[in-house]
Amino acid sequence: MSDVSKPGDTVPPPLGLWLATKKSASRLQDWFVIQSMAVKLTVLALALLIPASAVYSVSVLQKQAAVAEQVKAMAAAATAGDAAWTLNDSLPVVFGAGSVLGFLETQPVDRITVVYTPLMWNLSERIVLVESQGKQHAYYPSDLETRIFTDKAVTAPWGAKLTFIPRGELSPSGQELFERLDQRFADARPLSEKNSWRGGASGVLSALLTLGLLVFLYIQLKGQFKSLKFIEPAQVQGSIDELVGMDDIKAEVAQIKDQYERRAVYAEYGINKPFNVMFSGPAGTGKTKLASYLAKELKLPILFHSAANLETGFVAGGSNTLSRIVAMAKRRKRCIVFLDEAQDLFMKRGGRRKFDDDTANTLLSVLDGVRSKNEAEIIWIVASNFSSETMEMDEAMLRRFQMKVDFRMPNREERLAIIGHYLRQRADKVLPQLDLHHVVDVTEGRSPADLETIVNQAGITAVQAGEMIGADTLMQAAERVLVGNVNLHTTEERERDRRIIAVHEWGHFLVDLEHERQQPDSNWAQILADMKTIKISLKANPRTNALGFVFHKQGVNLLKTKSDIEHDVRVLLGGMANEELFFGEEGTTNGAHNDITRVTKLLHHAVGEMGMYRKTRLNFGALAQDSRSGEVDEETRTIMEAQSERLYLETKAVLERLQPLTEHLVGKLLAAGEMSLSEALVEIRNFEAG
């Protein structure tokens, strides 16, 4: 766009102030609409009281200014000069009867002297001396009497006879006179005047207590609604095109976008259901990110809120929060509401307390198919980390969602692309020709969020080491994220435990190695590529409370044969079998507890659920009302025990033949603290060659 303005043209004022005002007004309106009726009425009452109070204050100030002008006029017109502002102490002083206003209206008045002592703000102690018929009548008017007295002085005939004197400016004789008056008329003074300082302090204390209460309520309640705000499409960073992989999921979201943009066309085919969308899948798979990108594509504001934070700690707090969200969405008319972590709302209803299901019932009514015109363009996206296949869900809730998008973990190619995408964002700090295949193999079953965390951890490691990000850096980061923080000092002090752990871990490894060496066309290069083990370590792992660990690739075979299951059982039994060979049956430890548990589950799956080792292929557990009861029939138990005994003896036989090699590897591992797969294979080849 070219600039066609002339030098003499005036530049229009910037719109920044107007936009800021408009944005603030919109936020104020959003805040107002989600409040309860009591809060709304209170705000409206305050909105009316504030200007009314301002008008009243202005009128009072005007009256006070008028009195001040009258006083100045009196001073200017006084013929006696300064004598008009001095105390007449020549007349006797008596305590006035009745009220000062009543006396002024009924008795002749020669002069009115007001002696006051300022205390704080507009509070003061005052004495009114009225000269009448050769005497001075002393009055101690209350605050209310003083205000009426001041108002009438403007127009009353005695107003011109007023004289105001600060007590501190009295002559010594006047000071002495008022000290005598204080003593003589102490009991006659109004209580409010005698304790006026207490009244002021009480007012200050009340104000502080009220302010403290308001601050406390603000702190307690601000967390409930601070997240209830819409994010505009322009505020969303990135786009759906930047998402790597997940093409099937992106296609589902594109369908939602198309259906929303062409509602009239779809309605002709009878597709006019509300836009209720269910996102389900493991955490970290991009549900929130994809919802924000959808909002940006449709140019709609989006409100993010965690369903776990709907509850406020009060009865019906969750349903009230939902109602406020609905009110905000209706005001926007066209928007997206995204409720994350909503798996609790999908659970079957029927709580023991009648208010247990209030939030779910409110959501059901919100997602109902009967909607007004103002609600027709609101997209509700409710996300859960579980699906109906992995968790028993409420059928009525599931029926509310005509559109369901199931998120999944990325496959191998997608993991490779995702890691590459994050590395390209810091390409100048990454070594060229980086081999990512080992990292990809290790991260099987991990979410895109986990992959991003691994790349970020690799960056942290590289910065601390003062080097570029390489394959080794990525593997260290993967170990740090997937295994946890490890240390060698915990096990260095326990030599006996270190040796037991080394024997145990080599038992697992060597059983797996022998299986790989028996495969057709097996060679060392193929073994290096196929074995799952990446590293054997004697470092303590606080995350699992273990004194050692094996870092290995995640399994990729979804279908396992009977031979695969038996091999997995042998590998699991290898740790305890090796302990028994080296330390005897009495020397086996509870370090194999997890291995034995997994063996039990594998054999129960093979025998009880798949019918292996039986003449028939039946799963009687499926007929039980509760197959999770843990009860196993006698026949299944007998078969499981027999197969476990057979596989354990086979495992011991393999490891007994490899005892010299195990002893060699244990010594190397104790010395090094950890060994990678390639280092272990080199040691084995050298041992067998020597």
C-alpha cells in the first residue's frame, strides 16, 4: 500500500486508546456476565451509589464554601477590627439549656462564638458560646447539630453574628476560661464529643476491617474465574500446518472445520446436530494444541478451562462455573469452549450424595440437542485422556457427542519427523548428518510432548557441556527423561548389592543374546541392530527405587506368537536363575519381584485367556461377572506352574553354560559402572576369541 498523504495533511489520532478501552470494556462485560445475581445487583447498586455520593459531596462542599464566604464577609465588615475574632471573656458563662438551635430561634442573640479543636480529618471538638442578655450560654453540639447549625447559618438572621476561633489561638485568659469550662461542664458534654477521638479511631478500624475482608475474599475467589477468559484467534501461535504427522487426526479436524463453515449445505442432508466434539487419547498427544489451531482456522475466540478445576470447593460449585462459561459463550455467540482433563465428567453417574453428579448433569443439559439460535454456533470440545474402550463411560454423556476424534501415539516415522522438526528449530546448534534411529527406537509409545521434552533436555545437556547437540546427547537426554535421574555413588558404597545386581542384569541380557544368536543368518551386526538392550547400568534410579537398571528399546510387535511369549518369559526369569546359579537358592533376592509378577501375567494370558497348552481354545474368565477377581481355576494354575517350571529349567541350563562369560562380564560392569550394548558385544567377542 502506497503512502498518498501530503506534507500538510494531519495524521489521524492513533486508535490505541480506543482499542484498549474497547478491550477493557469487553473484559469487564465478560467478568460481569459470569457473576451471580447477588453480585450483579451489588455492582449495579454501587454504580448508582457512587455518582449519588459524588453529587451529595459536591453539594456539601458548596454549602461549606458558602459558610466560609459568609465568615470572610463578616470579618471584612466587622467595625471592631480584630476584636471581632477575640473571645469576650468579660461576660459570665453559664451552661445553655436545651439545644443551641432552639436557643438561637427563641432568644435575642448579640454574638455567637464557635471555639473548635481540630482532631482528624473533618472531626473536631467544638464549644458554642451564645451572648444573650449579658451572659454567654455554653453549648456542646453533637455532629448532627453542628451540621444543621452550619446549614442554617447561611440564611438565618443570626448567621452574620458568627465568630470562629481555633482553640489554639485563644489568649491565655481564654485558654484558662475553657479549661474551667471543660472541668465544670465535663458531664454535660455529649458522649460523642467527649470521645470523638475514639469515634475517629473506630471509623478507621472499621474501614481497615472492611478493606481486609474484601482483600481476603478477592484472594480466595480470584482463582475461580481468572482462567475464564477467551483467547482471540490472533493470539494463537502456530498453525495446523506445523503439526508433524497425525494426518488421520488432522483430517478429522478438517472435517469439523468444513462442517462448521458450510452448515447450510450439511443441513440440507439432515446434518444439523450441535457441534459437540469429543477428543480422547493419551496425555501429550496434542489435543489442546489442535483445538487452538481449529479456533485459529475458523477465526473464533476460544476459552480453555480444565474440567478438573470446575469445582470451587462449595456445593454446586462446578455446575455454577459451567453456567458462567455458558453465559460467556452465549454473549460471544460464535466461539469454541474447550474443556480439558474431563475424564471425571465421563464417568458413570450415581454418586451417594445427590450433588455428586451436579457438574455432569449441567454439562449434559448444556450439550443437549435442543439449543437456541444464540447457541447454535458454539463449538464445545470436551477432552479426555481415556476413551470409551479404556474406561467405562456414561452412555448418556457419550450420546451427546456426534463427533469423536481419537488421538494416538505417533508411529516410528512420525516420531522421526517430530524429533527432526524440533531439532530444525535449533539447527545451528545441531551436528550435521545426525542419526536419529536409536532415539526413535527408544521412544516407542511416547507422546509428541515427551519427544519435545527429550529434545529440550538434549539442548540443556549440550549447553552445560559446551557442545553441539549430537546423537550421544540425544540418547543421554532420552535416558534422563525416560529413566530419570541416576547416580553411581549410592551403589558404590554397597559392593555386595552391586555384584548381585550385575549378576541379575547379565542373566536377562545373556538369555536374550542366546536367542538372537540362534536365529537364521545371525551375525554380530544383526544382533546389534535387533537386540532391545541399549545399556546396562549399576547406577541407582530414585524414580523406581532400584539400585540398577537396563535401558532398552520399547517393543514394537503388537502380535506375539507362542514362541515370542515363551522367549519373554525366559528373559524375565533369567535374572533370578542367574542369582541361583551364583549364590544358590538361598541367595536369591526380592529384586526379581517385578520379573515374577510379569511372568505370572504373561503365563495367565497365554493359558487362561488364549487357551495355549490346552486342547481347546477357550477363555473361561470372560464368563465370570468380575474377571479381575484374581481367582484362577485349578487346571489353569496347574498348567501355568508346569510351564513356568519348564521355562525356568531351560533358562538355568542356558545360563549355566555361560557362567564363565557371566563372571567376566560382571567384573567389567563392576569396574565401569555401566556398559552399552556395543561395548558388551565387544567384550563377549573378545572373551570367546581368547
